[in-house]
Amino acid sequence: MNAVIALCTFCEVHGPQVVFTTQTYRNCFGSESTENLKFYGPKDVLRQNETQRQPQPDDNQRNCDGCKSLGSVKYLSNEHETRTSFLSAQSPLTQEIGSLLKYACIRSLSCEVHPGKEGICYFGDDYRGHVLSQTFTLKDAQARGFKRWCSFIVFMRDKQFLLNMWPFLVDNLRELIRELQDISEKKYNTDEAECPQRAARLTTASSGSEANSNKHPRSLSDITNEKHVFARIHMWLVWILSAGARHFIEILPMNLLDDELSFDLEHHVETEEGFTLVNARSPIIPKLTLEEPKIAPEFSEISHKSPISILKGLRLVLGKDHFRQILYSSLTGIQVLVRGPRAQILELLFGLSYLVPAACRRVVTQATEYMGPNLCNFIGVDTSVPVPHPNPNICRLDIVPNEHRIENTDTHMIRWAGTLPTKLPTLLVKIEKSFDNDKLGEPVLRANLVALQEEWANIAKVVHAMRGRGHRGDLAGLMMSLGAGPHDQKLLDAWSMGFPSNPA
């Protein structure tokens, strides 16, 4: 996992400071060697601080216990099976990453925090990297307010990969934080039993003494009374980076790319920051003439037709306002009921069901009796089949048979008792904009719809996973980071129905 995880603290003397970092380094000597190495990163990294580091104006901070962790010591763990090293140090070993982490640290402990509370948030951009920040406090009998503000920040270049890992990172960082808080509370209780600080400070203030004001910030080892606390943090962060690399893989959208795409793992490049760049063996060629991977059996006889053409034709017949109603219903899980001749029912259900991921499609093309929304979200019936009156949960599309049509009257009629929200789902707005663009051909429209569908299916998966882990309070911030808002909630809920009920 190409990430840097850092522990930050708010020093009462020097402000926000990065005090501990852990980073991954992978084998940069080629795969032909099978010898176990002491370090799988660039050779000069381990001695970089000593040989290349220039004196800095703020070097006096290193003499402050509150800003100190390992000093010149480094912790190194190797995973020989994957030829990976995990290196922890007091500060990043490259100047560029150091500057980016320092900027992220200041934001993490100053402006990017929950008011008055601990919490997690995302911030960043393509220039300064993307950061997941988990802010917390540790009890400290000698600190201002009897607590020390700290944070763990996870720094990555890839925003989507970072946000996809949100549930995994939050769960494991909170376990580490809980462990640190438990041992710091024990030390705090011991200090209070020996010398209650509130009484001591009141006595000092009333006597005008400045003895207590000369106390310097304590190190994390002193706060927790744990000599090897940084070794424990190192092992936690190594496990997170290692497990994240095993279970989460950065991939390109597979629907738009060649199925035979492979990667040149032997000739990867190790950047100065310690990140790994891997190139494709062959050029990446988007396939804009997409074919449905698997056509449902009920649509096999019309599989030669284009769902985009069907949707554009329906939009032309219904008009933009009525088409928006059925588009909203299809995307948000409201049942779409089509009545009319079988051939036209089949065609319209093929196009409308194409709007949602395959896992979310529950289609009955020719029902002999009406079936409720809990059984299917797309249903087609003959005009002789009794159906419920239009209501907010059922959007009915009636097709007038040819023999019953009257000249200059509508051939398709929408009947829906619901109302569109003031702010429409983001995906719906993007689909309408693409259909409005006359310059986009059918292959491009289809590729665009697939890309949009994958994007929002991915967002729905991440939100669903967080909800399954019980992190309901974090959903608003997560959705905002992913580019979704409250107006997208109904769509995300509907698409989540296609995922496992208890995601792991």
C-alpha cells in the first residue's frame, strides 16, 4: 500500500509537529534476485538523514520532549515474501514528503478538526496529496487542560484508493488509539493519586509562584509510562500497511480497458518519496464500443438493440420532464411498472434497467399478476393485468396499443404520485447533461454511462461498508469526501440493496 502514516501531536511550545512516521519500501533491485535483503528500498534511504540533512532553523525543537520520539533511531520490519520493508523514523526521510506531512499535520490539528471533539476527516488535493486524519486526545496530568491533542494522518497520492480504504483504516486506527488512551489514562490516574494537579495549580496561582509554568511538554513515553510505546506503534502501523496491501489493490476501471491488460512488475520505478510506479506492459486503449458483459436471459431476443438508443427514443417520446420522473424512479429504487404490448415492454425494460448496476436489477418482463417493489424494481405486465393505483412507490409507464391510438395524442403516459426533490441526485443530473449534448455519439454516451455507473456503485459500496461496520456518525463526512451529498442518499441506499447485508 503506497501510503505514509504519521503520528502528530500539538506541542504546547512549538505547535503541531510530526513526531513519528512509517512508510513502505519495495524491492527496487529487480525480481531476478531471491536473496533476503536487510532493506528492500533504495540503499541511501537509511543513511539519508545523516549524509544529506542540512541544519534547519527549527532544530531546537528536537530538544523538546514533546516533539521527540526516536531521535536518530529507526525501526525496520521486513516482509520477505513480498520483498517489502516498513521503515519508521521520527521524521520523513525525504524533504518533499517531510514538507507535505508538516502541512498536513498543521491542518490536521488546527483547522481540519471536529469542533471540540475527536473525529475523522479527509482533506487534500492533487498537489499536496490526499490525507485521512483521525484526531484524538491522550490524558496528561501536566498538559494544558489535562490532555494532549494528537492525530494519525494517512497520506496518499491516490484519492479514490484512500477513500475506499476509509472503513479499514478507521477501524484499525481506532483500535490503536484506544490502546494508547487506555495506558495514558492509567498513568494519568497514578499521577493524580500522587499529586492532584488541579489543587496544585490553584495553589500555585494563588501564591503567584511560577514554578509550575516552567514545566516542559512531556514525551509520549512519559505520558503513557511505556518505554517502548513507539515500537508498539510501529508494529501496529506495519500491520495496517501490510494488510492494506494484501486486501486492497489499486486497479483501473476494468469495463473501459482491455481485458488482457497486464502490468510490468519487473521494471517498476521507486520514486524519491518512496512510492512505487508500475507501468502497463502494453498501451492502455479504452474500448468505447462496449458490449454488455452478460445479457440477462429475458433480454436475449433483443440483445442486438442498444439501450442508449432505447433511452434516447423514450426521452424524445415522453419529453424531458416526464423522462426525468422515470429516470429518477429507476435510479432511486422506485418500482417502474410498464404496461402495454410485450415487444415494447421488453425493449423499455431493457433500456431502463441498464441505468443501474446488474446487482441492483430485479426484472420481471412479463408478469401474469402484479408483484410488489420488494420482489422486483422493474416489472412489465399486459394491459389486462390489475395493477395498483399510482403512488409514490410505483412509477407507471402505460403504452397505448396501436389499435387504440388516437391521432395527435400521447402514445406513452407516465403516472406517478410522487414529486421530484428540489435537488436531484448528482448522477441523474450528469446523465441528463450527457443526453443533452448532441455532439456525443452513441458509443461515447454508452462509455460515459458505464463510467458514471461504476463511480457511483463504488461510492455506494464504500458507504455501505461503513454503515455495516456501525460508523453511521461518520457517513456525512465520508459522503462529502466522495463527492456525494444528502440529495444522493436515496440513490446510494437503493444501490446498496445489491450488496451483502454485512460487509466485511
